[in-house]
Amino acid sequence: MTTSHESGFFTEETSAEVVIARNANAGNERLKQVMAVITRKLHEAVKEIEPTQDEWMQAILFLTETGHTCTDWRQEFILLSDVLGVSMLVDAVNNRKPSGASESTVLGPFHVADAPELPMGADICLDQKGTPMLVHGRILDTAGNPVAGAKIDVWQANDEGFYDVQQKGIQPDFNLRGVFRTGADGRYWFKGVKPKFYPIPDDGPVGKLLAALGRHPYRPAHLHYIIEAEGLATLVTHIFDPDDPYIASDAVFGVKDGLMATFKPVDDPARMADAGFAAPFVEVAFDFVLAPQPA
Ligand code: BEZ
Ligand code: FE
């Protein structure tokens, strides 16, 4: 008598290896490797969880709803990857930086590719709402040299926690976005508004999942940056307000120690005049260090 293992039939014990063996003729070795790992881990999960048929159908319907929620401007699967910590893990394995280089974090869904290039020092807050903010710093390489000609693409939510693209017709187009280019000293500076925490889009299946898990959907206040320079690795990152109520519980796990900035209130009239503000403002100073381009 032969056992089912010897016969190669599918059993509870042999399930993963039977499926993996069936993929032996895959033309793409990487696909074969990826599917073997995913199959093994997925079968292991089913064996540990032992879902009922109803629970498995709930999982299928959740993924179906996640797909149906995606549009040209909303990507619910990325949001799912974000709240599972997978986006940050993929970022981590792809951005192991030499010591001294600035850390990366998630891109998020609110970047706009064609934001205007502005003169250094410009105010990206086009509606003058909220507490004015001056942001400045240097772009350096890991040897401490200033990086000339670095392209700095910045975007942020407003003082109520909304990006311009979420409030079309309420905020001006391209509000709180701009692209700047450093000169020979590697310095950058621009004006904006003190950002506020905000919820990730939570009116879909991912929001329902967070609620069922007893989790809030908030991201702590931050400014987004993409910094690119010839011969250096592109840096996609944020800087965060360490005093934000959600700093220790970011819904998408994007916070890192090295990305804390200080949002310093300034109400000295001489400094206000110096910075070109008629009212008290917050000052944020932050240098970025770009890693060498990977080989
Ligand atoms: C953001 O910071 O813009 C963001 C990141 C991940 C999910 C949602 C929003
Ligand atoms: Fe954001």
C-alpha cells in the first residue's frame, strides 16, 4: 500500500509541498521562489488558524471589497499594506543606509508629480491659514559636504490635517507643495504652515479593519520630502513633530527616531521681522544626509 505522500496527492500534511512541486516548470526563477515562500507561509497560517468556511469567506469578501474600493486616485491595497506594517518593512529592506545617512519612510498617497518649482524661500501656504512656519536646513553627503543642485520636493497637510488634493475647491491647487533646488551651500529654506495630525482614508474596508482591531487611523503631524541629487541615493522621507499626540502610535508605523524635528515657537518681533512674518511663527531646522548611490 502506498501512502498519500508517496503518491504525491494533496493531504493536510503535504499541502504546501504538493503545491510548490506543481510550480516546478515556472520559467521565472524569482516567481518560483516567491510563490514557494508565500505558499509555505500561507498554508502554515491556515494550519495554525484553522478558519471555518465562513471565516475564510469573510477574508475573501474583505479582499474583494478592498479591490472594489480602488480607483484611479485611491489605492486601498497600499493602505492595507501600510496598516499591516508591510510598506515600512519593504522600505526598510530596500533602504539599509550607511551610518550617518538620513532615514527613509513611506511615500504615502498624496504626492503630486507636477508641483511647481519655486524660488528658495517661497511660501508654499497659498491661503494664509494656520500658524506660519519657517523650515530650513542643509542637504549634505555622508562626508559632510553640502550638496549643490539637490531637488527638494516637499508637501504637507494644512492646519486642519487635509492635503489640497482632498479639498479640491476649498484649498487652492498646489497648496502646501513646492519643489526647491539648493545652491552651492546646500541650504534650503521655505515657508509653510504648522501641520496637524490627520486620519488616513478610513471610510473603506481598511478603516473598518482598524476599528475592529481597536486601532485609530491617525498619522502624527509631519512634512514630506523627496530629495534627489546627482550621484546620490534618492531619499523619500518625512520629518515629524515629536509633541504630536499620535507620535507613538502612527497608523502606518512611519515614525523613526532620526526623523524627529523641533517645531520651535518664535514670538520675538525682531526675529519675526527678520523671517518676514507679521505674526508669531514656528521654526523647524533639519539637515538631511544623502547616502551614496547604491552600486
Ligand atoms: C501620508 O503620510 O500622506 C500617508 C501615508 C500612508 C498612508 C496614508 C497617508
Ligand atoms: Fe502625509
